[in-house]
Amino acid sequence: MAEVHPLLMAIIIMMPNHQGWGLYSADVYDMASGGPLGYFDIAFDPPTHRACGYYSAVGSSIVMRSPRWFQCAGDINDAMRTFHALLREAGHVH
């Protein structure tokens, strides 16, 4: 929990039944150079397939002003893929 971005934590702890949500963090790397780009933090509610994600870039660059809510089909792996697709569409990652 200490690794999850504070903005995401603040949103999730305000949710009813937040204890049932899973919290996940994944490092993001550049495929060409292997260098670190940042990390995804995702809160996921398995019964409803509702998720909220935040992307932090390496360094001081702020990419997202607030976490983003989204729906996904499946498990946390699907949530990670969906969140990555949303970030690609927004131009935050390639």
C-alpha cells in the first residue's frame, strides 16, 4: 500500500467496501532502451470489474492530474491492459 500513489489511495479509501478492492502497482519500461518510464497504480474491484488507475512518470513530470476510472472485462491483467490502452490513446505512453 505504501507504493500506491496518494491520490489513488485517497479516492479508494472513500469508497464503500474499499477493503474488498485489490491494489496493484506495475513498473513501466521503454521497450527499445529498457529504461524506466514510470509506473501504473491500479485499484480493482473484481466483482464489478470497476477500476481506477494512476500513471506516474519517472522524474518530476506530472502526467495525470487525477486517477482515471474505467471498466474492464476480466481480472487484474485485463485491467492493466485496459489502463495501458487508455494511456496510449491519451498520448501518455507508446
